[in-house]
Amino acid sequence: MTTRTARHRRIRITRRGRLRTTTLTVAAAAGLLASVSPSWADGATHSNAAPDITFGPVGIPDQVQLGGSLDVDFALTDSVGYTKVDVTAHGPMACAPTASASYPAGTTSGPVEVKLDFPAPSAVQDAGGHFTPTGCAPGMYSLEIDVTDANGTHAYGDHGTPLNSSSGTPLTFTLGSAGTYVPVTPRRLLDTRNTQAIAPGGTLMVPVTKNGGAVPNGAIAVALNLTVTNTQAAGFITAYPADQSNPGTSNLNYGAGQTVPNMATVPLGLDGNIELYNHSGGTADVVVDIAGYYTLGSSGALYNPTSPARVLDTRYGTGGSGTVPGHGTVTLDVCNGSQVPSAADAAALNVTVTNPQSAGFLTVYPHGQDRPTASNLNFTAGETIPNMVTASLGGNCSVDIYNGGTGPADVVADTTGYFTPDTTGDISHGVFVPQAPERLFDTRTDGNASNPLAAHHSLTVWDREPATWGISSLLLNVTATQPTTGGFVTVFPDAGPVGQPADGSGLPVASNLNFTAGATVAGMANATVGADGFVDLYNSGPGTVQLIGDISGYYTGGHGS
């Protein structure tokens, strides 16, 4: 299932950290709920495994629908004699459903059957306009089973003796549609230049799970690099689940004759397909490369958001490299001097090419592997082009960046987060919850002081503290349009104090998308939420710009930046 958001469009504008107007963005939707540390079901003193207690297999499904229920059944033997069994589900929210079963004194064996009910997620608004989450959010949940006998209460599963696993992994299941990330070496999924361009106003269904085996059946979302080329007129491309209607959002914008890339994470339809819509008066070719996918369960990697940090800038030698020659490669140690640990499987990078002396493309791939037939961004001579890259890491925590142009080019890279395997069993953080793309903000229509965003000002959105709402990062597609001058946009977590209005502080040395006067440019951003609940978008240019934001999912977690 997917989630929806609703917004009250008053937007906060700051200049160098000074508050200018007020804002409130609300999320009254499924899944926008709190993340708390697991707690015991009964408050009693708990011990580890009791030698007198044995379990049969615990039967639970892999997935439970939002607002649904979970039947838990297993056989239990306790030679001491048990009197009560409590089963609790722990997940990324304040809801922890518990079901209990009581037994006559002296019961030593028998079946245990309980049902856990999960209230549908929502939010309530008080008289002052403040929203409070209710119900149970989508995400990963794990079971705690407490057995009470004459010797006390004994904990199993979550924060207790593991069941159904020799590795210590707790019993887990997914509520709603949520999953963990599986990075893959980039590979080409589609190239309409070899078949037929998408017609004006036309759509193209793209099989994802039935196309070469890179993405298995059961995947819930896919991380793609989209490139549009051979465009006959200006327009935009929208990617969305094939079994849903067109959401009215956009993933990348282009002019006639342009080649434009953008990263997109797209929820998959139940049939494993996506749709690509060409909103244009002319035909357009589209190239699609896979970077990874999200799967139900905890077998993939968990996302860890960070504040943006610059790890490579060949203009100044940052990252230990100079300008990349034509057909040359630079190796970037993503973990060196950044917030990315050596245990990371993949990193969220914003990669920008600038000062290219010829047309070309960049390919980012794991260090030590063969360069794949794929690209991450395309450019012409003199252009500055950014793109988000979810990059699988190779040897020495590194990626290789190949310059496909004949002339030299400078490359800039900023980290915004990373993925690590689950080693702690704390699956309440870092799980991705996809949703059908939806427009979160649009300064062209939101009005007030945000129309348009002034030079050197910040637009503040979201207003949901991670500690309360359980959301650490938003997956946004940000579009800059109608800029009066050139500049760039930086998406970053507001660093203001918790419980206070956003102040625009914490602007990093980083960028997400670059624009020139009059151009419309889109870029995907993993937008880390500040501890105060705000996300800021900063306009670096000396002129005004309109900003549009479409959300396609979020990552669970109660920490933020």
C-alpha cells in the first residue's frame, strides 16, 4: 500500500537564518508517525532464556496490511508451568500492539494463539492547529514474546532470546509497504532509441521485475537513473506505479533538443511495472538504468541520513583529485573525511559536473568492478549539471567516476546519507516507505512571501520533528523554474533548536541542483529532516526562483540530523 500527505501551505522564508514569515506543513497521512525505543510489554523484571521453556515454530506472515491484524500462533512447553503469555509488536511509531493469553496454574504445554490489531495511521489536530500522530505507521516490526511462570517473566524475540533464527535476528514482518535497500551494479533497463520514442502525451509501460532478473518479484520500489534525449519539444517526464493513475507530478524537465538526467525512486505496481509519461508536444527518447531496489523485510540495507557534506571537488583538490581528463576516471574514497562508515554498502551522493570542455557523460560505479553500460548524468560543453546517485560502494569504500567526454571536466560530489546492513536488529530506523508521488509544495501557487523565493533566502517545509513523527529523511524531487538569474539550490536539515521556529541555520557547503536564468531544472534529494522537524531549501542565486517539491516516500527514524 502507499501513503498520502495533506498540506497546509504556509511557508517559512529566512534570509541567512533570520525568520521572515510563518509556516506550517502538515502530514495527516498514513505512516507519518513516531518512532520510539522498544519497551517491555508488562513492565516486569525479565530474564534471558529459561531452560524449562521450549517453543514450536512461530507462525507469522511477511506482510500485514495497514489497519489490519496479525495472527500469531506457536506451541509452548514449560515444565515449571506458565500462567500468561504476552506478545508485543515493536516498530517505528508510538503504537505497540499487545495481545495476552492467560492459562490455569500448572499449564505445562499447549498452543498459544493471539491476535494483534494495528489501528490505521492518521493524525489529529488540536484547537491550536498542532497535529499529533495516531495509529500504527508503515514500516518494519519485530515481535517480543514474554512467558510468565513461577520463576518470573522470560523474554523472547525482540530484546530477548532469539526465536526462529540462529543468528539472533528477531521475528520481523512488514506493516504496509516498507522495505530495505539492495544496491546493484548499474545496468541498463530501457533505451527507447533502440525501439520507439514515447509519443507526445503518451505513456510507456516498463517491466521492471520481469526484465533480466536485476530486480526480483516482490520488490516494492526501484532506484533508477532516468535520462531523456532526442526531445522534439519542451516538456517533462513522470514516472509512477503502473497500476495507479498519473499523479500529476514530474521527475525531470527538458527543452527541445536537450539531454537531461535525473535520479528517481519509483514505487512498483503490484505487477512489478512502472509507467513513464511524456508531457510534451513532441516525441522523446528515454534511457533507464537501475541502481538498486527496495525489498520487503530486513534482508537489505538500512538508510542513515546525514547533513550534506562535500567529499569531492576537483576544482580545488578536495578528495585528493584534480580535473578529470577525457575518458579518464577518478576514484573517490567516500568514507574518507565524511560521515560515511567503512561498513556502508552504498552512499547517497549528489554528483555535479562543471567546466566540461566537451559534451559527454559521467558513470559512477563500484571501485574495482568493470565499468557498466550505464550513465548518471549527461552534459554539453560548458554546462554545469548535477544528479543524485545512490552509489554502490566497492573496494576501500570507494566509487569510480568515469568521464565519458573527450575533454576534461571538473566533478563535485556531496554525501547526504548512506546504507548499512542491519546488524543490531533495530529495524525501526532506516526503512523506506514508498508512496505514490504527490506534490508537497509549489511556490507558484502557495502564495504569501514564498512567491517567488528571493535571492539568498531559504524555504522551510515539513515541520515534523523526527522524535515525534518517526521520519528521518524525505525523498523529494525538487524542481527550480522561472529563475531570473543563475544559481543553485541546497536542500539541508534546519539546525535550529527543537521546539522553536526554523531559523535557516546549518547551511552546508553543498548543492543539489544548478540552474541558469530562465531554465527549468529538476533534481532528486534525500532531504534529511532537522531535529527541529524542518527541511530548508536555499536559493544561492542573486535573483528569484520558483521551487516545486514532489514527495515519493520517506525513511523511518527518530533521530534526524
